[in-house]
Amino acid sequence: MDPTRALSGVRRRADHEERAYAGEEERPLKGYLALMGAYGAGVAGLLAAARAARRPVPRLSPVDVVLLGGATHWVAHTLAKDPVTSPLRAPFTRYRGTSGPAELSEDVRGSGTRHAVGELLTCPFCLSLWVTTGFGAGYVFEPALTRFTVGALAALTGADLLHLLRGRLQDAE
């Protein structure tokens, strides 16, 4: 069978499945697939580089896991919601207003992969996988620097929580 014809058939089937899944909604399945492919390729590249460099997989202590969680939260939330990082999201979003202290509300714009990237960049939960994977690579390739960075960023998470708590207490007075 002709490879071009086979690929055309696969594309037609993918288009059909996308329409059947999405109905009347904009659900950029091909964009999501591209993002999953990019993530998978990045992880595969990191694994290959770690093996080539004979880097061991470190064991994370419970303290490392807690600090990693705090750092991941801070970075993902900052990338997805902070006004200062809005230039990174601007090609994929439209400013709508504020949604909390130092937090923006943005609508995703565009279609296809652009829309899928916009959804990723405005969702701290979605970004967390990418961020924690980056920190995981740091633990493999530069463990001391990564532990310092993760600790500092987890401290920022704690500071943010204290700022929010203080604001709530002041509002309650």
C-alpha cells in the first residue's frame, strides 16, 4: 500500500474521531496529542541522556517529596497565573481580569495546537507534571543545585500561604 494513501486514511479516521468526541465543542485532540508527544519525547531524551551519562536515579526522601511538591506548586501556579509571566501566555490567551491576589484570569484563544498549549499554560494542575519532570531531571543531573532550588521555591510556597492567611485574618477584623 502507498504510504501517502495510508497516512491520508489515518488522518481521515483521526478527524472523524475528533468530531465524534468533541461534538459541538472545541476539543483540539490533535493538539493534545502533539503535547503528549512532546512530553514523551522529552522524557525519553532525558532518560537516554541519563543512561549515556551513567547517572543513577536518586532516591527521594519524604522531605524531598514534600519540598518537591511545594516547589512544583509554586512554579506551576506562577507560570499559569502570575501577571509577570503573562507575556509567556499572551500568544495563547486573552486577558480577562484578575481572579485573586497577584493572579490573572485569562481565556484560551486560537484553535488546534495553539488552543491546546493555551489550556496547558493556564492550568497549574496541568503544568505540574511538566514542572516536576524538570525537577526530576535536576535531581538526576544536578542533585545539590536542585535540592537547593526546590527548598527555596518550597519556602516561597510557604511564604505565599502566610501572605494569604494574613490577608484573610485582616479581612476578618
